[in-house]
Amino acid sequence: MRRNGILLAMFLAATAQAQPAPETQAEVARLLDYLQHSGCRFQRNGSWHDPTEARAHLERKYRYLLDKGMVDRTEDFIARAATESSISGRPYLVRCGDGEPVPSAQWLGAELRRLRSE
């Protein structure tokens, strides 16, 4: 029984370490909300997607990274989930209205700096 308790404690410790700080989780959630409500289009692998589809895609990638313990900071989320396709390596782009597309990492990074300055 003691061995099972030790294994459970090790599992719980590993699980707890896989989760980023609450501040990071809140920032990622706010970035995803910003994307969803921006009205901007999101390009991945050459196809444009509406904000709801883009959010769903990035949330899937975020959950995968969380399971692997690969997100400690919001910048990790942007770099590993929201910058480029994991399959093709092509950069993600964001286009708002008739504006020129910009790299999603630049777009999300600007919003993160704005959030942090509030």
C-alpha cells in the first residue's frame, strides 16, 4: 500500500508541474478570447479560417502542449502553438479587415504586451 501511495504522490507532482501558473493560464485564455472576438481571419496551411475555427485549433494545440508539459509561460504558447503549423512549418497569419496579413506571433505578442500593460 505504501508503494501505491508513493506512486500516486509522484504522479500528482508530475501532473501539477505540467500546468503553467494561473497567470499564464489566464493570459492564454485572454489571448484566445481576443482572437475569437477580433473578427480577424486566421490562415494556416494556406487556408483562411474564421476566428472560432482558429480558436478551436489553437486550443487543441494548447491542450496537447499542456499534456506534454511544454507550456510554462504565455510566450511558450505563442511560440509552440500559435506561430506555425506543426505539420508543414508554414507560419500562421492573421488578417483583420482589409489590412495586410501579419504573422500570428507578432499579432498575439502585441496583444500580450497590451494586456500586461493594463
